[in-house]
Amino acid sequence: MRHLTVAQAVLSGGRLTSTAAQALAEADEGLRAAQHSLEHLVGLEVPAPLPRPGADEAMAAVLPTAILTTDRHGAVLRANRAALRLLELGQSSLFHKPLFALMDPERRRVARRMLSQAVISGQATDLQLDLRLRSGQALSCHAWLTPHHTGDSTGRPEVAAVRWVLERDGSTHGEGAAHAALVELCRLGVVDADLRSMLSRVVRLAAAAVPGVDDASVVLGDPDSPAVVAASSAQAQSVDGLQVLSGEGPTADAFHGRCAVLVQDLASDLRWPELSTRAPGARVRSVLALPLHLDGQAEADDLVPGGVLTLYGSGVGALGLPVTDEAVRPFAAAAEKLVRDSNLVSDLVATRDQLREALRSRAVIDQAKGIVMAHRHCTAEEAFQHLRRLSNTRKRKLREVAQELVDAARAARP
């Protein structure tokens, strides 16, 4: 129906409405992308496979920053919820559609050329995007493009897709370092290493990317007796230790108060007198402690947070809300997801081990039932009831009684 509307407008000589014009632009870009894809496939002996959604896509999905993946010609393959909100589109409206269709013709040529250069060079780049949304509203944003490499049939690296990080103009996130860190965050997966190593990478990325932050740390559980601790540097670890020695500080307050705690000058803050006397030698003046909410809980919940992400700055007033909070939100979201995934993996491993133990127990019990049936000339049910009576009489687990009987039978062999 949409294509018919465009055709009617063209054939009648009338002026195209904004909706019809955009539909025509999408169709034109779709044909152009299809032509590029055809030419690319013809030139290859074996086409390079597109990356399948994996741990990196799962991480991108929870980040509050607009992130999408296109093929090498700009057709959208995947987009997270933040990107869909920014572009005011549903997944079905964006999937396999050329991103360039949302751009004005002049900017479209520039963007296509920049994408082509990134694909050819295999290097990350950035560009300004001036988009026209379906509502008719203009959207100016900055985009950071990072090629995703895979191997071709000869094993040589080839760009199969491109990761785009989009940020509305006027956002407070920062420069390219922040967006390189976001791309790196997407690559984190709990299967890559242990949880502490993954969280250490998160805090190092946060310390490198968030303006005003020099060091960072994360604790899981109560900061007084945490289950896991990870720090970006010895300095962050030292200030964490000062808070433990003092028995007070912003990290503990964020955990117990279930809200962000901001410190403009740690050395003169009267909320923690004991910590203030120890702080001057730590070279840390600004602090922002953010509670981590796990299992999908919201900040408004009365549930105890799962941990705390703490940012440290060396300058007085170097950190502040909402600027720092907005910039650090992706790193908090990444830490929360890693913990959730780690807990899920731990639960699955525990269930697997329990099932293996149950299977081993069942095998031993079946062996013992066979021995009882042969010795007492009874049925399987009668043998099982006999083993249960022995278990109750001796106050031992059924598996232990069965194993004892099997071991005794083996020892009695001629």
C-alpha cells in the first residue's frame, strides 16, 4: 500500500507528502543496498558470513546508549532498545532497512562514503548524522563506526558488519574514548573469563571513559563483607580500604541508602569525619557511588542493592550529577548484566552437578536393589523398601547404604 501511494503521487504529478517521500527514499536506498550486496557476492568465491547475535549483542541490548549493527553497506541488522527509541522506530520497521534512508540526500552521500572508507580500512571512524524521523522531526547526532572483522575463505580478515554508537547532539557523554569503551563493553561476556576479571575490565573502561574519573571500583554484596571486589587501580583499592578501616564512607552509604552518593571534596566532607581525617593522603577528592540493582529490580524497590560501583576523581568537584551519572550508566548496566549472567551460569552448573550426582546415586541404588533381589529372591519394589528400612534404621542416606552394600558385595567376590 505504501509503494502504491508513492506511485500514485508520482504518476499524478502531485507533490510527495513527507511520508511518501521517505518511503521512496527507503525504497531507493534498499535497491542501492541490494545492488551493492549483489556486486559484493559476485566478487567473492565464498561470501563472508555475517556475525550471529551472541554475547556482544546481549550486552548491547541492556546498555542505555543507542547501538546498532549494519552490514557493510548500511542495512540495519540489529538495534538495541535505546537505538529504537532514538530513531522512533520499531524493530520490524528498521530491520534490513538502509540507515541512509533517514538522511537528507547531501548527508547521505557523505555518510555512505565514510562507511565505505571504514569498511575498506577496517578502522573505526566517526561522523555527523542529520536524520529525518518519520514524525518529520529532525535529529542531529554523532555516530562512531567500528568495523566487525571475520575471516573470508582464505582466512584473511574481512569486515562483515559495522557497529554504530549513536549519540544525540548536546549529550554529555564525552568524546571518542567513551564510545570506544562502549564498543569494548559490548564485547564483554561472562563466558570469556571469571566474574572478577570481567568486572575489572568494566571499571577500567569506566575510569578511562567517564569525564573527571581517574579510578573506579565495584563491590558485590555489602561493602563491609563483599563477595567480589574489583578495582581499576591500586589507588581505587586503597580508598576502598580506607572506607573499610573507617567503617564509613560513600560506598557503604550508597549500599545501605539504596541511592547515589556524591562527594565534592572527600577531605572536608563532614558526613564521614573518620574517613575525612584519613583521606588527604589518598589523592582522591571527588567520589560518586552508585548502587547496582540486580535481577531486574528498580531503584525505587526496597530490595537491598546487589553491590556498588564507585568512581573516584582527583580534583575537587570533578564529578557531578546528572553529567557523571549519565556517562557512567552504561558501565553500571554492564556490571549488572555480568553479575546476572554469572549467577545464571552458577545456577546452571549447580543444577548440572546435582543431576550428575542424582544419576550416580540412582545407578548405585539400582545396583544395590539387584543384589538384594538376588539374595532375598524378591521383587524390585520389595528390594527398594528393604533398602529404605536399612536407611531409616541406621539413620544414613539411602545412597550411602546402597554404596556400602555394593562395596561389601564386591569385597566378598571369590
